[in-house]
Amino acid sequence: MSNPPHYYFCRGHPVVTNVFDRLCSLVIAVFLITALTLPAFAGAFEDAVAKFANDDFSDTDEAIGIVAASGNPLAFPIISALGEDRLSADPDTKKVFITQADGKIIDAATGAAVDKLPDNAASVRLNNRLRRSVEAALGSLTLLSPDPAKRIAAAQSVFKAHEESALPVIEGALAKETNKAAKAAFAEARAAILLYKSGTGDADKLDAIATIKARADQEALALLTGLTDQRPLVASAAAGAIASIQSRLAVWSAVQNAWYGLSLGSVLLLAAIGLAITFGVMGVINMAHGEMVMLGAYTTFVVQEIIRTSYPGLFDYSLLIAVPLAFLVAGAIGVVIERTIIRFLYGRPLETLLATWGLSLVLQQAVRTAFGPTNREVGNPSWMSGAFEFGQITITYNRLWILCFTLAVFAILLAMLRYTSLGLEMRAVTQNRRMAASMGIATSRVDALTFGLGSGIAGIAGVALSQIDNVSPNLGQSYIIDSFMVVVFGGVGNLWGTLVGAFTLGIANKFLEPVAGAVLGKIAILVLIILFIQKRPRGLFALKGRAVEA
């Protein structure tokens, strides 16, 4: 007869003795396995770190892979220090040290603080292949970051380096990824690795080529172009993908040039729109118009200087404050110029041209005396800084805002000309000055206000141009010739013609520059305008009816 089971009591409940003994044995076994395994892992990590001290590129490459795959908290500091030339090693003791960003030194294997580097310590050397390994290792170390943006950036680093050692991490991250953009980035990184990995089958390489082809950017093109010595099926697929990507990039290049052209056109429109008013209504060739632009830019500079010194919290609003002030300053100076110089020269275009040209020199020298001859810094508010990607093109916020600002100014000016009494009088004087005078319109007052309005618009053009060009006494000279070209090409006195002319010349200029260069491109545009004016002397949108009368 067998002996009855013995019991232990645990929390008031009986436990059979041999079951309890087995549980104790299991706990002890797990403890022993853990105790024996952790030192082994620790030892492997420390041995890999010590390889950095061998001053051998192969050992360094092997150490990078082991450290990156170890999961040790020191892995990222070690690899990043290696890439930034902050990892040092003592060849005698095989100790490796990290010089942190704050100048403190720690032991790379243990993280313990170190007073100073040993005398024999030297920076761990890298070559181009190892730098790619470092980039891939850093990418794999951040592939599992909780921040999707960091995961995407890490996947893109792996895509560029396409190191085979990152493949297991990429595949594991891809299986667990839920963010759509990050998942696509992981898929592209995996495709880049498989494309260059030895032993990859044709089917996998064809899938990888399809994935990279869908990316269709310069990096994808470079990756496929570098693929050599492939079997015919893979080589044919790669050649087709390269041709497809080149076609798409050509389209995006045209879109980029068109955007640059619109951006340049908006600048030309801002600079020319005020000139179109004074030239169209008054027939005055104002060579000092560029200096009104320059005065608006310096008004912006003065506003920002006052805000920087007295009200720094308002810096993001500096341009909003500068716009009305620049309009008032440039407009008031324009009225003074019209009342003191221009009004005595109506009907004498050559004298007007010479007088305003001399006035432009006087204004330039006055600004040099007041502010100095060097360029002045005008900062970008936070909402005008930076850029964003749209397809394969980059759009800067300052250019985008200037385009929107230009169109807003154009719309406001059209509304003013159509719905205000001053606009009605200006249109009447433009169409028939003598008839307008006979109807009781004070043409001299309209002339002064028109010249002030044109100068004020040039002033707010200076506010916008201060964000993309150097603020100097010569700022206006860069735009005066282009402004006249826009006005003459579009049609004197026609604002819609000025709009179309500015954007047409801007886009044409940007498409000619890559072919002929900046200087020859401008010469070609000038020649084309001269030829066009020979056929249509009044421009694209010529005034009709009574507006043709002198």
C-alpha cells in the first residue's frame, strides 16, 4: 500500500509535496539559465566593443553589426559616436570610450564615467564602406522608435545604405508596422536590400524593382542605375524602371521650373504693378520706381529693428506691421516727387526719364548715408520659414506667401479701381484726359494720388522682396528694367496685361535658364520682347477706343 501524499500549506490551501518540489525545481532551473545566459550576452557585447580597438576595418565592421543587434542601451551612443568621430580606443587595454556632446567621457562597454582619455587612445578610423555601415546601423536602431517620423527617417537611411545586416530588423519592423507611410518606407528599404543582396531570387528582385520604381525619385534612380551584372530578366526590368523614373522626373522637373517661374512672376508683378499704374495713367517713365521698392524694404528693416530691441514678442507680426507703413512712406514720397518734379515735366518724356533717373541716384545715396552701403538683415517670421515637399518638388513657404500676397494686392487694386471714386477718376483720366478734365475731374489731383498709389504699391513690393533678396541701396535697380519689360509686354495701362506679362516672362525665364544660362536667358527674353513689340506695339492687351487717344 502506497504512502499517502504529504501536503504543504500555501495561503491556507494544501499543495501536494511532489508538485511543490517540481515547481521549486522549475524556478531554480529558470534562475540558473538566466544567470548563465545574461553574462554570456554581456560578454559578447563587451567583446564586440573591444574590436573597435583593433584598428582593423573588418573588425570594426563586425563590431558595428554585433553592437547594433545587441539591444544594449549603449548601442546607439556607440554607433552615433563612431559616425561623429567621438569614439576613441586604447589599443593596449582594448578599452573603448565615448566622448559625449557635453565633453564628458564614458566607458563604451559599461557606461561608467571616465575622468580623461588614456594617453594612447585614438579615434576609431572609418572608411566609406564603414560609414555606410554606420548609417545603416543607426537606421536599424531607430526602426522601432515610437515616433513614426523617426521610423520613416530610419527606414530611409537603410534604403540609402541597403546593408544586408539590417534586413532582419527591417522585416520584423515591417511585419508589425501599422502606420501607412512608415510601412511604405520599410517596404522600400527591404526592396533596396534585396536588390543588392547576394543570393536573392529573380522573383524577389523583380518585386524589389517594382517597389523602387513606384518611389520614382532621384534616390531610386541612383539605386537602380548602380545595379550591374544581373541576369537578363532582372537587367531588362531595371532598365525599364530607370526609363520610367527618368520620364517622371522630367515631368516633375518641368513642374518645378513652372513653380519657379510663377514665383519669379509674382515678384515681377509686385515690382511692376505700381509702374503700370503711373505709366498707364500719366505716361511718365519713372526711373526712380525701383527706389520706391528699396524704400519699402528699408521700412521693413527699421520695423524689425524696433521690434527686436523693444518688442521681441511681436517679431512674427513684423511684416504685417511693415506693409501699411511701407505703403504710407513710399506713397508719401511719391506724392512729394510728383508735386515737386513730375508735374512740371508732363508731355516731355525724355526730361522726365532723365529727372527720375537722377532722382534715383539721389535716393540711393541718401539711403547709403543713413543706413550704410552694406546689406541689411531682414528676418523671416516663423510662418514664412521652411519648406514642404509636393510630389518631387520643394516649395518654400516664403515664396508661396509672396505669391498669395501678390495676388491679394492685385485683387484689392482691381476692386479699388472698379468700386471707388478715385478708381473711377483714374480710369476716366486714362481713357481720355481732356474729356475727364472737361467733366470736372481735377486731373492734377488724380495725377498726384495715382503717382502716390503706384509708389505705395512699390513700397509694399519692397516688404515682400526683403524676404527673398538682399536689402541694399541697389535693390531697386535689380527690378526696374524687368518691370518696364513686363508693362510694355503686357500692354501699357492694362493691369490684366501686367499680370499675364509678369507670369509669362517669369515662366519663360525659368525654362530658358537651364538651357542657355541665366545671362543668356535674360538676353533671349529681351530679344523676344523686342521682336514681339515690332508686331504688337501696344503689347498683349492693348487699350481700345478712347483709351488710345493721347
